[in-house]
Amino acid sequence: MTNTTTEFNSPTGASKTATPPATTTFADFGLDPLIQKAVAQQGYNTPTPIQAQSIPHVLAGSDLMGAAQTGTGKTAAFVLPIIQKILRHASNSASPARHPIRALVLTPTRELAVQVAENAASYSQYTDLRTAVVYGGVDMKEQVTILRNGVEILIATPGRLLDHIGSKVANLSQVEILVLDEADRMLDMGFLPDLQRIINLIPTARQTLLFSATFSPEIKKLAQSYLRSPVTVEVARQNAAADTVKQVVHLVAAADKQRAIVKVLENRTRQGLSRQCIIFTNSRLGCARLARALERDGIKAGAIHGDKSQGERTLTLDAFKSGEIEALVATDVAARGLDIPDMPCVINHELPFNAEDFIHRIGRTGRAGSKGDAIALVDESEKRLLDDIEKLMKRKLEVAPLPDVKSVPGQITDPFFYKPYEPSSATKPAASEQVSTTNAPEVKKVGITPAKPAVGALLGGFKKKS
Ligand code: AMP
């Protein structure tokens, strides 16, 4: 990970350059002992580059633009100084009036909101500050109770926060620090009008921090509208992947991509590498289909996409983290912000339409200096997208043939070898007895032992978000 600082031209023409960090330990930041105790409990010894560069500026009251992805330690980079700055308001009073919202963190997804909230709760655990998270897709009641009781640090997705503001449950008039986390993704997801509405409810005499994986022209415009002479901090070369990521492109016809994934994973097994991987798809439907198809090929797969409820996503992610699932098939939106440490391999089943998303995707591997593989399966129709990606990354990606994996007994990988199981008309249940399922259709492998039950099915009973 490179560690650079850059200049940012503010709307007023003033510019500030982040000074290289002089501090190397958490103690040097002068954080309150209650915060230091929590940091030590996390087992953090040294600040990460984004922390070393950002924390002094946030403590000094500057607005800040941080170019950093999830996995760089960016959450602590803003949460720790926020806690320090609002600690003076900490109160053990039970009165809600003594606990107004002082810091607001907006995130694009529920997953990221939950992760940030978990971090904020653990970093502030020895203080009297209260932390809460609100996001859509779940019942509002519990969130209403928490907000009514008062909370100093609120982490929220924009839509749900506006719901609470609309019903006068959340009041932003005492917010001192605003964080726009993964701002680029919030813009991609069309949250700009929501962000504008929310920001207009926050006092202008505030400190604003904006974090984004890339600084697109839209992000710069957002910063120019809402940040004042921000200091800019970058911890990775812009529009580049970590040097520890080995990137390979396999040219594969669209119809052969699923088989190609099986080959890639089998090859990893032979090389003694972990099969744990995250596989990116462009659509929800494609995501669900691919996960089911991989399961039929004997790969423990789970899908995470926008049609899954919060509970389903959490279950799948937990199963992935515990190793119960080895291939997590995901869409960009659902995967955004997920904290999956030490991801050994990222596979692009399809190239994203937006080249910057490719960088987000492969940023899931090779974090914190660990080695990672990023494999892209590219068909003829995607060559233009590949060009865009190479232009953005300013490098050509290596094109290599698929690994030549011969079938081994008990591991037949040719999908055409499987036949969907069709009960004979004599054994077919009457239509009224048929049970509909959204899980993989039952399949029978010809000549080999039947596949293990699909993980998706074990996690099953998943209901679609209505
Ligand atoms: P983030 O980029 O904020 O999602 O953080 C990624 C991971 O790094 C999380 O699991 C954090 O708990 C961890 N982390 C954050 N700061 C440090 C640090 N200074 N030392 C070691 N791990 C850290």
C-alpha cells in the first residue's frame, strides 16, 4: 500500500496538503485513556496509514477527504477522533435531551452501516457516549425507541434516516461532525438528493469528512459543495490495485464461465491454495443463478444480493466467514463495505459496467500486504469494458489460458454431465402437493454419488424481501 498525500483545490482556491504523519503510535494522538483502552483491547498496535494521516487533522477540526477503501482501517480513522471530539458531551444522565446526535455517519449499505456501528460501539465502550445504527429493510419500531432515548453517534443509511427525520424521531440540529462514508457508492446508488436533504438539516458550522475509494469528478463536486478547504489524504494509489494482487484475465465464452470457475477453484485446491473466494456478478438474478449452479457442481456457494433480506445476508456472510461457504457470489451493491479479512481470491464472473467498480471488487483481496489473486472471466462482448478498466488502471492485464484441470474420480465438473432429476409420472406428486422452492432444483449426478445438500438450502427458508 502506498502512502501518499495530495493536494486538493477547494472552491475558494485555497488548498491544503496533508502533512506526512509524524506519529507512529496511538498514544501520540493524545486520545483520551478511555479510547486508548478500547483501541488496545482491539489489539491494534500501530495506526494504519489512513489513521496516521487522518486522525491529527480530524482532531484539529479540519474537513477531510480520504481516499481509502474498506480494509485500510478507515473506520477507526474517523471514529476514534470523533469520539475524542464529542467526549466532552458524554453524560450518564438518563434524559434523552442530554444525548442529542452529535456525530452522523452516512453509509450506502446496511452492511457497512452495521460494521461502522460495531466499531464505533467497541471504540466508545468505556465512555458514556451512545452509538446506534439505523438502516432500511427492517422494522422501524426498535430504531424509534433507541433514537427517542438519545444517541450521540448515529450511523445511518440515507433513506431510513430521512424516514426517522420525517416522523420527528431524529433531529440533526446538534450535529457537529458529519461523515460521508463510501461517498462514491452513495452517488452511484442515486443517494445524492437524499444526501442533499440531510446535509441541509445539519448546522453549517460543522466538520465534514468524506471517504471514497476513488475521487471521481462527481465526488469532487460533492466535496466542493459541502466541505470547507478540506485536507486530502490518500493511502493507495488512485485507481490502482494493491501491488500484492496478482491479476489474470481468462478469455472465456459466456456459456463456459461457470465451468471456468469450477476449474479455477479446482486448480487452487491442487496448488494447496484456499478456495475461499468472492465471485462478482452484475445482476441479482445472475448472482442467484450462479450460486445455485456452483452448488450443483459441488462447490459450497452462497449468494448475497439486493433481493436478500438483512437476516439472510447476515446468515450467508457468517457462513462464509466460518468457511461453511467457500464461494460467496455477490453483486456490487450487496458486497459493498463488507469486512471480509484476508480474501485470497476474487473472481469477476462478468466485468462491471463501471471500471471503478472493478477496482472496488479486486480491492477485496491483497489487503494489508497479504497476497491475493484477482481473476477476471472475459467474453468477447466485454472487451470494451476490459479496455476501460485497463485505461483506468493504466496497465494491461495479463491474459492467460484457463488452468488445465483434468476430472478426478468423484469430482466431475462438466455441467452437461448432470441431468436435472425428473421424477417419473408415476411418482410425480399431484400439482396440489408440489412444494415450490427458490433453492436449487434437485439434481442427480449420473454415475457418481449425489451432491451434498446445497449450503443455500441449509441456510434456506430465505424469503424474498417484499
Ligand atoms: P476498515 O477499513 O475500517 O473496515 O478496517 C478493516 C479492518 O482492519 C477491521 O477489521 C479493523 O478492525 C482492522 N483495523 C483497523 N485499524 C487497525 C489497526 N490500527 N491495526 C490493526 N487492525 C486494524
